[in-house]
Amino acid sequence: MLTTLKNAMKVKEIRQRVIFTFIMLIVIRIGSQLPVPGVDRTYFANWFAQQTSGAFSFFDAVTGGSFLSMSILALNINPYITSSIIIQLLTIAIPKLEEMQRDGETGRKKMVAITRYVTVVLALIQSTAMAIGFGRQGLLLPYTWYNVITCIVALTAGSAFLMWLGEQITEYGIGNGISIVLIINILSRIPQDLSSLFEQFVIGKAPATAVLSAAIIIAIVIAMIVLVVFLNGGERRIPVQYAKKMAGNKMVGGATSNIPLKVNTSGMIPIIFAQSLLEFPIIIVSFTGKNPSGFWGEVLKGLNSRNWCIPSQLKYSVGLLVYIGLLIFFSYFYTSITFNPLMVADNLKRQGGFIPGIRPGKPTSDYLNKVLNYLIFIGAVGLIIVSILPYVFNGVFGANVSTSGASLIIIVSVILETLKQVESMMLVRNYKGFLKD
């Protein structure tokens, strides 16, 4: 990997792209420190410290601290991510969007434009809710319509600007711009998390205990990274053979190919959906300022991830079982709407392709379904391990960090995809050299 990066930096085009990306990331970090006009940042920091829901910590982590500091980039690219997921799901339900998706480059541009518009609308709704809801409680000083409108415009413009910046990185920089913005936000919180872990378990302990604790922390981090790399890169390649046929006076076809099915076919979407469903009631209650007691109070405590795996309160870990069930459900659900075995089987049949030993048509579809269900289960188990380990260590040992399993999946997947893009650019450069010679 280091050799690839070293060789890549020798290429002028790649070097310019890397420098451009680096400059844009500096702009993002500067924007994360610029406060919204009229905002009392101490109030928001105090409010955040009183929240018991893990959703706010995760939200602050993926915004790179912008949410906690209430900067102009507080919403970050979350409206864009939400918009992308909504459009992708609606593509299955709305035939017009599905037709647009299949319409090549023209359709792709239209889908991108729709995603942008939805992003701005979502950012406007979220910024309005934050400006009015938090503003009444003391976030805005003074609470006037002028400050409310200023806050709404600043937050919406900040989110739209970050979306535009991500697109510029995609076009002129390295990697997928939106993913790069997301990963730099998460990476900015890792030093703080590692520092808190070492202060809690290493610093001030006996030498033997400190060394053992440091070794365990490093081993767990490495093991989780290896598992995420396997989930991200692991795939089952199903061989495909194309029948020979006559085209004029020549015999064509007979080529072999494969259908790559990833182990983690749904990425981190199941984690996002599962966390959102569990945290939504908690967030709504926290906004209302009420603290339910009795049965509903116990239910809310069970849904709160910070109460899971605590030895003295194991009854609240029932929420962890619900979370695991949701992960499995959304792994199958999301894959079912993004990969259609019947359509793949029909396309193979029309193109004269077949899986060796499997008859074309429905038998091929059934075979793909069987293999896919097996892979989804393995991927779901991997997601469960990666996502619940932080909760286990938080509950048992009190290791409270903002970097979750979802954050780790994002970091590893984005880094691997970016390295693949650099390698492909190097490969194209080499081919150009051969053709020129």
C-alpha cells in the first residue's frame, strides 16, 4: 500500500488531486469551528452533556464535533446521506425513478439533481426545527425572529456548501467526496477517544496492568479492523459461462465471467436503520423535556444503548436483543430491494449466459437466492459483532467512546475504495504509456 502511494505521488495529476483534496479538508475543518451567529455555544454544550442517548454522540461523531460546537456545518452531510437513502428506497416504489435510474448517464444526472433538491429541503426542515426548538430553550440570544432566520439560513447553507464541496472533491480530488467528508469528520474524533481510553485504563495504573490494558485495547482495535476489512472485501464469485453462437461467418461467445456477491451486501445501512428506530423515541422524548416513569420509562431505558450490558442492570440489555434482531431484518430487507435474483437470471438467459450445473431461468434465480441468503446471514453476523462490541465494553468496563462500529465500517470502506481508485488511476496511466510507446 505504501509503495502504491509513493508511486502515485510521483504522478503530477494524482499529486494535484491529493493536494486539492487536502485543501478542501482544511476548509471543512475551519468551517466546523465557525459558530452560527447569535448562538450561545455554552448552553448547547451543557445541554449535550445532559443527554443520555447514544444517538447524539454518534451524530456528533459523524459531524466531526460540528454539532456539539453548533458551527455553521452542524448539520454536515447528514441531510445528503438521508436524502440518498430516501431516493434509493423510493426508486423501488416509484416506476418513474426506476426508469430514470436505468436511463444511463442522463438518468443518473437527473437522480443526482433530485437528491440535491431533497437534501436542501431536509436541511431546511432540520435547521428550522433546531432553530425554533433549541432557540426557545436558550440556544439563541436573544430569541428573535431575526436570529431564528439567521440560524436557519446559516445551517441550511452550511449543509448545501458541504454537499457542493463533496462533489468538487469527487470531480477534482481523490475518492468519493461525500465519503471523504464523512471520514475526515470521524477521524477527527479518534485521537480524543484513544486519549480517553488510555487515561481510563492505562495512565496511573501499575506497570503490568497498564501494559496488559494497552495490549488488550490495541488487539481489540486491530481485530475489529481485520473483521471490517473482511466484511468489506469478502465476496462469493459465481462463475458464468456464455454459450457460443454464430455471428455471420464467425463463432462468437463462449466467454467466462462471474457474478460477484459481497459478504456484506447491505454495507452499514442496517446499522443506521436499526439505530434510528431505537433512538427515535428517546430523541422525541428528550425534545419534549418530559421524563416518563413506570413502564414506558423502563422501555426507554431499554432502548438506550448506554444502558446495555451493564452487569447490575442486565434487564435493560433486552434492547440489545431487539437491536440484533433489527440488524438481521434490515440486512435481508435492504439486500432484497437492491439485488433482484430473478432479474439477474433473466438477463443471463437473454444474453446466453448460464451458471455451470444450473439450468437457466427460475432454477438460476433460486440458486442465486440460496447463495445470497447464506451470504447475508454471514454478513449480518459480522455486522452484529462489529456493532455490539463497543456497547459490550461500554457496559462492562465503562469504555465510553464516540467511535462506534458503524464509524469503523465507514473508515475502512472509504480508505479501501480510495486506494482502489488510486490504483486504477495508476493502471490507466501505465496503459497510456504503453499506447504512447
